[in-house]
Amino acid sequence: MNISIVPPDRVTECWEEVAPLLQPAIDRSGGRFLIQDVYHLVRTGDNHLWVMFEDGIIVACCTTTFTQYPSVCLQDNF
């Protein structure tokens, strides 16, 4: 089993395979995301698409993003 990040310029190549795997999470987002939103976010590099391969077949995937919370840095100074 291998896990790999998909570079933004390669997302289109695997999108037909990963979109159905992402859809159940999107359905539970309460309307905050549509599949088109996620596609745009990973294509622009704002989010990151990770895929899990088994025998050359994508069996799972997820997206991640980095969030900076400025007040966390301030707490270290007090």
C-alpha cells in the first residue's frame, strides 16, 4: 500500500477516480462544499489531495489544508 500527494497539475488525471471517493464526505459537509469546490481547491494548491494505492488502484483519498492561527503564536509570549 502506498500513499502519495497529487501535484496540483496532475489532479485532473485522477479526478474521475477520486471524486466518488470524496463525495460521501462532501455530502456530510452540510452544504459547505460542493465537489466542484474541492476540485478547484486542489487544482490551485490551496488544498492538498492525497491518494492511497493498492496494486496500482486508488482505494482511498483525502484532502488536507494548512491553517495558521495567529493567536497561538501570541500565547507563547505570555
